[in-house]
Amino acid sequence: MTANESSSSERQDRNQAAQRQLNCAQPQQLYSAELLRACQLLPKVELHAHLNGCVRPQTIKEILEERFRAGEALAVTEQQLKEVTVTASDRSLGKCFRLFDIIHAITTTHAAISRIACEVVRDFAADRTVYLELRTTPKSRPEYGMTKESYIEAVLQGVEQALEQLRQQRSTQPPPQPQQQQQEQESMEKQEAAMPSAQKGALATASPAEAASVPGTSAAAAAAAAASSYTSACCCPSAASIEEGLNGSGGEGGPGGCLPDVSEGQLGGGAGILVKLLLSIDRREDSRSAMETVELATRYRHRGVVGIDLSGNPSVGSWEVWQPPLAAARAAGLSITLHAGEVVAPRETAAMLAFRPDRLGHCCCLDSELGEQLRASAIPLELCLTSNLLTESVPSYPEHHFAELHAAGHPVVLCTDDSGVFGTTLSREYAIAAAAFNLPVAALHQLVRKSVEYTFASEEEKQRLRDVVERALAACI
């Protein structure tokens, strides 16, 4: 081996070692606290969020306790109860799916469903999401007096309750001025510094909702701790430029990127967020049940139901069963998004691409031919980085197909999928993308802008969203 060959081999070994380190990194090791805070300032659009997968773990625990106190026997094991309180970053794939089993066990009352819907909307609003499309499968549970229609009503009641609470909050608490925001930030940092070490440890890997539930922790301190927990072990080279561009320095946003509430107030009747609902067809359902879901979606269009989703266990069911109901949904003017390519199923995925839905979700398991068909179709793709990693659909963040599709100019939008179960937020997904794929600030801004175009909102609503997003992004620079 020559000296040049040896040097080349050593460089290759170092590169491979660095790549392995990045592949195995937890999200908080991929990006800095500053990058996360910068992404929290972005106005964001969420297009792939399952209602029951976004439930707060603390809410699961409280509902279970309420049901047990009422003397109700639920099919929940002692081990499942322990896993509810496990920090999201410590959940294995199996634990994630067992958590879904608990969620299904508790979402059997209208009160629980309304509570979950209300909290999910408020959590997304707190993460500066300006547009949210929630998706859920209408459930019929006769033993609890629940029909598919009453399930939808419970969801809508929770959404409307959240919007009203947000309106009241905005009307009684005017947005702070930059100097006040800076003082509040300094106060949060002082509160965090004064915490006992055990309390800091409990907050270190908590989601915002989990952080708020740690005993003795104020909301302000929880927010500060949740942000500061994301220290960078291998931050991307462009992270500093992203943070500088998003945080701003002396511009309209003031010191440290503190932004005035520029225009979100015009959304959702003053709530600051516009919320729509998609009804999901479960792959286990037959054609008749699927058609019932389509008919319900059509009936509730005046209440904010804008489309149909196909989801569920990707290994069951047949495309031929759902294609007629989906065609009926399209004929009724409903938008359609399909979970596709979650497992290797080339025939089904090809049929889905040929159907040309308005959007697709995931598309992790496509061969080269299907990949070419997807790119040629220009169908917008909902991508959920953390979900795909934890469900082992992709081997690592840097190897996620977001990189290839984004580089090729294919329409993509970052989403959370199941934020409660997978312990993520939309801001975290943006921070992960910025770090893992070396995205500059301009690319993040473009992702936000283009996401508006892929919504199932009306053209009038899209124009309002464009205005909101542009004014908010201008304040970020």
C-alpha cells in the first residue's frame, strides 16, 4: 500500500466512523439548543398528525387513573402502565406500539376524545404551528354509546374548545414587547439554573408537555429546560448560520430573535392557528365501512373536514377494497392523502401512484422504478423523520429519503406523525432536518412557504396563510 493509499484509507475510516456517530445520534445530539429555539420561531404547517398518536403521556396516565377510580376494568397490563411514564427517547419500537394499545383502550369516551383533541391543538399552537391538519379514524363503540358520528362530534368539540381558549388567551394577554421577552428569557434561564439536579435530569429529555408535568416546575422553567436539553454533540457545520439568520440581530424581531405576534391572530377567528380535520379509512375496514367514512367526511365539510386519509397496518387489506370509496371521495370534492410504501409492496404502491392522490405519506420502501414514478408524479410527500427512524423504516436520519427528494426539487413537507408517542415536535423535526441534511436558513424558509401550497385549505385560506408566513419569516431575518 502506498502512502497516498494509506492516507486515503485513513480518511475513509474517519469518515465512516463520523457517519456511524451521526447515524446513532439522538436528536438532541444532532442540533444545538439555539437551533431548536430558532426553529421554534418559524411559523409552521403540520399536515400529517394522527390525533391519538399526539396525546400527551401525562394525559394517558390521568385518564387511566380516572377510569380506574371509577371502577372500570380496562385491558391494560401493569407493564403497559409503567411504559406510559417512560421518557419518549427511551422507547423502543415495541414500546411505542404498546403505548398505542393503551391509547386505544382509553379513547372510548367522548370526554377523553374531546380532551385529547383540545390539548393536541393547544400543543401545536404553542409550537407556533399556524395551520394544522389532524387525522383520525371515526370509531364505533356501542358499549360506550359511541357512534362514528358522535366520535367526530367529540373531536370537533375538543378542537373548538381549544380555539376558544386560544382566542381568550390572546385577547387577555397581548404579545410581549421585545424587551419584555428578553427579560422573560433571562428569568427562565435563572429558574433553570436554580433547579435541583434531579429535577433538571427529569426535564432533560422531556417533551414540552412532559416537562410541564415535572413536580415543582413552572411553565416558564419547563420551557427553558426543554429547549436547553438539546445540546449539540455533533452539530452540522451550517447550524451557526441557520441560527444567526433565524434569530436575527437587532432587526424587527429584537434581541435574540424575539418576535412580535405579527399576524397569526387573523387565523382561526383570532386563535392564531387554523385547524382542519381528515377522516381516516383504516386498512382493516371493508369497502362498506370505508364508504361510510367518506359519507361522514362529506357531511362534515361545513365543520372543517377537508379530506380522507388511508392508514393503518400496512401489511393488511387490499387496494381494490378502498379504491372505489376513495374515488367517491374525490368525486365529492374531498382531498385525499394515502399512507404509501411503508413496507415493500410494489404492486400496491404503483396502484396508489396511478390513482394520483393529492398527497402521499412516508414512501420509505420504494424500489428505483417506483422512486422514478414518484418523482415524475410531483405528488407532495409528507415526511416524518423521527417516526420513520423509530419504526425502523429508515436506518438513520442522514439516510432518510428526504435528502434525495429535497435535492431533486420534489415537493416535501416535514411532519410529526405521532408527536406524543414518538416524543417530538414540529420544531424538532425542522431542527433535525437542518442538522442532518445541512440545510441553510433559506432552505428552511422555503420548506415553510411551500408547505402552505400543499395544504387542503381553500384558496382564500391559503392566501391568508401566505401572508402570515411571509410576515413572520420577514421578522425572523
